[in-house]
Amino acid sequence: MKKTARIFIAFSIIVLLTSPLAAQKINFSHESWPEVLAKAKAENKYIFMDANTSWCSWCKVQDRETFTNTEVIALVESKCIAVQYDFEEGEGLRLAKKFRTSGFPTNYIFSPEGIMIHRIVGYEKDIKKYTEDLNKGFSAKVTYSPVFDAKLLDLKYPEFYDKAYGKKKIYPKDSVLNAYLDQQTDLYSEINYSVMKRFSSLMAPKYWSQIMDNLEKYQSIYGADDITELKNTYVNVLVSKAAKEKNEDGLNLAIEKAKALELDKEGFTTRMKMNYYGKTGENDKYLEASEEMLATSEFKDPDMVNATAWFVYEKIDDPIAVKRALGWFKNFDMPAQSYAVMDTYACLLYKDKQFEYAKKFATLALEKGKTGKDDVSDTEKMLKKIDEALKNGKK
């Protein structure tokens, strides 16, 4: 091949690799939060904020799969100033405290005035559902009157609140939290509300009563999304209490509370049963509730099946239960699944003593995980255990 031809081909490859068609992705701004707020107001655009962390595998999947989808790119960039932060460092850490973020990935939508109007928590594989959720945010009206300034990030939080964010989180004892709340006179203030929401599972019953008796007022200040999360936590606290006491009447009371709070949607009460029976160790009832959930359309998604099956791998040693969990994957094309799904499947195969198949899927999971830059250290450990079992001829 002539030298000029090689140069032309090399140049063509560079052009293709650097063109918009080669590496389409949401054009995330790297400006500071105050700059983003000012720009959104000036251009009368929404703000789309992606909150992620360095360790979050689903954040990486969302970045790789969702934010490169042409429909998502067109929708976000036509309506928003898009920004992306690591919520465990720098400005992202300050934003995490401000907006009480503890689950990742979380995508926020803010109005042009900087008021948070919608959030999407967790990774949604289905692009149609994800864009519908985005459009829900874009069509949402501001239905509350925030008493806080979105631009002010550095509030004087109590020390134990600051320590619960970042890469090395330290959580307070419930006695520390409740002693702090006992000293407060305004439980509607941004700081005190943030403290209650962040550590809601540790609150004394009287502070739960404070919130539940004044839901409308809190919602008028902090919005429906925040209050829905608190309602969810409240009924889960009731379930945990019932499980600790092994009191099934307490579970039924929690289910009634969930219905009264209009949380009985998309299998929510079934998940409450799974939570209860998982904690009490009633494995047969846990599996029954799981399979009730698996019968719904939501749990035909392999990622949702994965979350349920992982509990079986970690907590249940009954061989029959393990085989039942393996059966949940039977309708999926396993080599095409995500790293997390294949890893769980390999672990269950190992627990079922199907070592050859376990090695096959652990190896596939490892390859997929490395490609996606996931933390594959646990899969590497599992492969060593599988190899040892094969070497020793375990049965």
C-alpha cells in the first residue's frame, strides 16, 4: 500500500473517531453549580444533573448505555443544561449533602429557576420507560415552595451529618441523632429536615409522628418526591420492627399503613413481605413472596430477578431453594446478560455444585465486567473457589 494511502486511511479513522457519529453522548457541562444555575436561568432551560460515584457499577452502565442513546441525547440536550458530578468528592459532595442523596445513580431535573422538580433513582434499562420518566419531569409543575436557596451549598450541618457523606461514611448512633433532635426548636428547617431524612431509620417514634402528622406541610416545603421516599422508609421501619419481634401482625399493620399512604403499587406490599420473611429467616415464605413478585411484569426483567436471587445466594443454604432461584433465570439468554446478572448466576451454580457451568458463567461475567470497567474482584475470588472445587472433585 502506498504511503499516501496509509496516511489517508489513518486520517479517515481519526475523523471517524472524533466525529459526533462515532462517540455520541450527552454533552455534560463541567461548570460549577452556581454557573450552571445562572446559565439555565439565562437560557430558560431545565437542568439535568447526573449524580454518580466511582464505585457504582450501575452508574457506569447508565453512562455507557443510557447516556449514549440517541433518543436520550436529543431529549436532554434540547431541553436542558446537563451536568454530571461524582457525589463523593468536590462540588458533588456538597450537592449530595444539599439534596440528601444516598442512592446511585440518581438523575435530577431542576426547573430553570433551580427548583428540583423530579428525580430518577436507580438504573432503568428500558429506554422507553426512561424517556417517559424524563418527560414526566419536564412536564412537572413546581408544586411546593422551597424555603431554601439552591445556590447555598455550605450549610452548617452537625458534624455527624457531614461524616455520613463522602468516600468514608461514618453513621451516628441513634442516641446521637435523637439527642440532637431533642435540642432543636424548628424541625422544618432545611438542616434539621436533612438530618431527619438522612437518618430516618434511626429516628425515635416521636419524630416519625412529627413527620407523619405533618406530611402536607413538609411536602409543601420539600416536594412530593422527598416525602414519598420518607413514606417508604416509614413503612420499612415498621416492617423491620415487626421482623425483629417476629410479629406477623406488625407486618400486616405495616401493609395497611402502606395502603393508607397510597404506596400499594407495583408489588410494593409483596416486597414488604419479602423484606419481613428475609429478616425472620422464614425461607419458604420468602420464596413464595419472591415468586409472587416474579409473576409480575416488573420481575421479568433480569436485573430485578438478579436482586432477588442474590439474597438466596447470600442467605439461604437450602439446596431446593437454590435450585428454585436458578430456575428464575431459565427464560433469559444468559450470555447476553449484564455482568451483575451473570455473576449472580455463576454464584448460584457454584452453590448448587454445578462447578463446570459455574466456571463458564463466572468467566463470561469476568470478561464482561472488565470490559465495562466494573469492580470484578469478587468474581475473581469466586473463580478461584470454583477452580479449587473442580481440582478437589467436590460433590
